[in-house]
Amino acid sequence: MASADEKSYDDINVTPMVDLYLVLLLIFIIMTTAGVQGVKVNLPSASKASSPKLDQPKTQAITIDTEGKIRLNTLPVTLADLETKLAALKAATPEVPVVVRGDRASQYQGVMDVLDVLGRVGITQIGLATQPAK
């Protein structure tokens, strides 16, 4: 008869592995949400085929909120400031992509003013952000 000290343990303790997986999952969640820039707005809906591609790291986000205030990425700007900053970005990167995000309750004139600035600066890679159709 074998004593209790000589008994082999066939069990594997998976608790440390589960802890490791949860920590890795938490790190991936934090890193994914930290990479998204911009201000939350209520986007209009569109078909799935017309969604813009945002996989380029240098994409600039211009947001027009419900009050008509304009933000470049997360910084509030006026139309004149937006034009000078976009001209500087265009000079540094000629093919700078821009995504315009307008709240569905915002005035259409605000979006048109931003598109006019983009045309004057000479930016051609422009995307209009929408929500996927439900």
C-alpha cells in the first residue's frame, strides 16, 4: 500500500491559466478602446457596402456635434483654424485621409462648411461616417 505522501497528483490547476487569459483579455480591450479618437455622436444610418475604411493610422476625424461645434480629432476648432491645421497636415502628408462625422441632428450647413474647407485645402480622400443599417 502506498502512503498519502507517495500519491501522484493527476490534476492540473487551471486557475493561474484562467487568470492569465483574463489579464490578456483586459489588456486587449484597453488597447483597442485607447486607439479610437474622436467624440461620440449619434451617426446617421447607411448600407453596409458604403462604410469607410479607417484602417490607416493617420486618418484625421472631423466631428460636427448637435450644436454645430467642430472638432479636429478631439480638439475644438473654428473653420479658420481647421483650414490652417488641415493645410499643415496636407503639406506634411499629401494624401492625408479625413473622415467627417456629423451628428444626425446637426445642421447640414455645418457639414457643408467643413467639406468646403476640405475642398479649398485640396484634400481628396474624404469619408463620411455613418452607422451600419440595422
